[in-house]
Amino acid sequence: MAVPSVFAAFDKDGDGKVSASELRRCTEATLGEYVSEEEAVAALAAVDTDGDGLLNQEEFSRLAAAGAHEADDADVKRRCLREAFGMYASSSVEDTTTTMITPASLRRTLSRLGSHELGVEECRAMICRFDLDGDGKLSFDEFRVMMMLWL
């Protein structure tokens, strides 16, 4: 979909400008995420160069480009986290679709990285702090939460 078509979809009243409420409603409809009035006003203000409190097509394009850049950054971060997770994780022999960080896989990886020798119990204790479902292993989502706290 070209930017002018996207702009037209957001410009519900057809006045050639996108208001904060139009931005909010369309963002919720297209992305399925709740956007508060304050968030919509802040996003609009960030690119509203003429100061009229509305987005013309050029300003809207800048906002869309900034959003695309943020999405690209999020994708890069997620890929990097997946790679890091993969270094520590081991696949279950019974179920190759389930990849988890186990105390043994954590111990093995830390040992390869030159960390002082940790026992399985110490690794189990490290995992326990972020093991949200209590299964004794870290899923990718649990690993992501852990890394967000560290970064």
C-alpha cells in the first residue's frame, strides 16, 4: 500500500490532515494496539513541523518512516536475542520443536565462554530467578524478560 493510500485511510474526514484522534483510531484498528490520546498527541507533535496540531501528508510520511525504523530496530533486537538464546539453549531429544535453556545447557555454555566452573545446582539457581512457569528451564520469552532487565 503506497503512503498516499495509507494517509487517505487515516484521514477519515478527508480534510487533507490527520488529527490525533484519527491517528489514534486508525493505529488501533490497523495494529490492534491501544493508543492513548496522550500517546497520539505526542507522536503527532514529534513530526508536526508547521505547529497546527495536525499532520499533513509530508508530516505523516515522516511519522510512518520513524515507525518503520522503530519496527526494524525491534526486529534486529529480537533476532539478536534469538541468537543469544540459541547459544545457551538445548533442544529436547523427544521434542525438537521445544528449545529451552536447562541448567546443563547453561553450565556447558558458560564453561565454553571461559566462565569459572559452575555446578548444575548453581545454574539451576540462576535459572530459577527468571523461570516464570516453574518448569526448571528458561523459554525464549523468559530469557527475553531476563535480558530486558539486564539491558
